Amino acid sequence: MIHLFGFIHNKISRSAIFEGMNKEMKSRGLVRFFFSILAVGALITSIVGFALKWGEYKGLFLAFEAGQIFSVLFWFIGVGMIFSVISQMGFFVFLTVHRFALEILRSSSLWNLLQLFFILFVAFDLMYVRFLFFGESGESMAGYAWLPVFLLIFGVITAYIKQKQSSRKTFVSSLFLMVVITALEWFPALRVNDEDWLYLMLFPLMACNAFQLLMLPKFAAK
């Protein structure tokens, strides 16, 4: 565990995205950060899960079936924690790739251009490929556009906030995390293409990735 935290800290402290962070970040801060993300994943998944199936679960609340309510809630919490772990794995892979890309390309401008290409490519594929595999006869591709558009808008807002926290050069990489990495983490639900699972997985991943991007420097400063 100590070696894992040391590796993570090394990748974080050397990343331009988190420049200005406390270099003496302790593993205790990372542990606190880890459990905070678990809580975010559990909370968002529970809210989205009950909202998606409110027609089914409303009766449990009206009848105050506490046992069944807590049974469903614990299931959502467990699934949400799994989503948060997936998000954290994607986040630290992103930090590693980001660092290696800068070392190999030796040009932040070139790396930004490549990231923009991948952002647009993934956003288009989230619409086109899903329509290609799951679209039915007479169905319009436009019906598959709103999820990638929503992901892009949320990513732009999150990247803008990150830019305000640090510097302008973090915008593209932050957007890359919020769009490309989130889409990769979301892939299991995309394969199944069940509407409930698409939403149940997407919103916690977005929340966890945004939380990590925006809050990690604050945890590091403690």
C-alpha cells in the first residue's frame, strides 16, 4: 500500500495539471481522498438509482418498508463504490499517460492538439458507433447525440473551473479527462446499451472524475 501511494504521489506531483500543489503530500491525504471519492460515487449512484426506478421504489417509501429500502440502498452504495474505483483507476492512468506524452512529444502544444483530436473523435463515436450498432430501422442518429453533447458540456464547465483554479494550460487536459477517460470508463455500460445502466454508470463517473480533478489539490494542501 505504501508503495502504491508513493507511485501515485510521484505521478501527481510531476503532473503539470496539479502544479503548485504541496510537494509534501502525505499518504494520509491520499487515503482521505480515496474514501471521499468512494462516498461521492456511493451518493450519486444512490440518488440516480432511486430516481431511475422511482415508480418501483415509491411504494417502498410510502409503505415505509425500511428493510427493503436499506437493502436496495446498500446495493446502490456497493455499485457506486465500484464505479468510484473505476474512476480512480482511470484518473491515475490519465496522469501517467499525460506525463509520458509530454516527455515523449516534448511539446505541450502538440499534446494539446492530439488531445483535442481524441476528444472530438470520442464524442463523435459515442453518437455514430452507438447508432451503428444499436440504432433501429427508421431511427434518427440525432437521438444518440444528446449524451455525448451533455458529456462535452459538463466537461467544458469542469475544465473551465479547473482553469480558473490553476492556469489556462490545464483546460485541454482537463477536458480530455472528462470526455475521453470518462467514455473509456463508461465502456461496460455502453456495450450493454441498457438505458438505466447508461445513466446509472455515467453520472457517478462524471461526478467522481470532476471531484478528483478539482479537489485533489485541496486534499494535498492539508
